[in-house]
Amino acid sequence: MDSQPKRKLNAREIAARVRVEIAAGTFGPGDRLPGARAYAQKLGVALMTVQNAYTQLQEEGLVEGRTGSGTYVRDPAPGEQAPRETAQRFTELQAEVARVSTELASLVERMNQLEAVVGLTEGEPDA
């Protein structure tokens, strides 16, 4: 059985995977993430895709790149939220955005249906 996914992951999806692992405690403060080249090969994606995912996580403040050494989960400064909590909150926020987006799509569909009904009745002659 092939362990590689049929569809190649994009950077956003890879960042989400790593974020979940940080939230779960798989990677803690100071831990080194898998090397981008090896991780790209394992996932069957381009090196740039993993690098973009790591850059996204860095922009979120979850990881830091160390030249010549790799990418590490950030050690929070005193009073700063730990990466695990940040990742958990980010993951929860993504789920909430997905829920709201689904709800919004449903409302748009209902509105379109109502507009269609109103449009039909507006075109009818008065009785």
C-alpha cells in the first residue's frame, strides 16, 4: 500500500499538519521540525512547498528558522503564549471560520431561493 497521498499537499495544508502536531505536543518548544528536504521527499512535494509552509508557521510566530541548523518550535519569552497554545487557538479559529463559511454559504443559498420566489411573485399581475 502506498503511503503517499494521491493528491499533493499544498503549503497551507502542510502548515496545518505541523500546527496540529505542535498543538498536540508532538513538537514542543525548542524541538526541531523535520528537515524541509527530507519532509518534502516524504510527502512527495516540492522542497519549496515545505519551505513555504515553514515560512507560514514562522509568520504566525510558532517556529523560527536558524540558518544552517533548521526550523525549530519557538521558545516563548516570559509572559508570551507558548506555541502549543497558539497552535491550538489557531486550529480552533480555523474550525470556527470553516463553520461560519458553511453557514454563510447556506444563508446565501436561502437568500437566492427567496429572491427567486419574490421575483416570480413580482412578475405576476395583481388579482
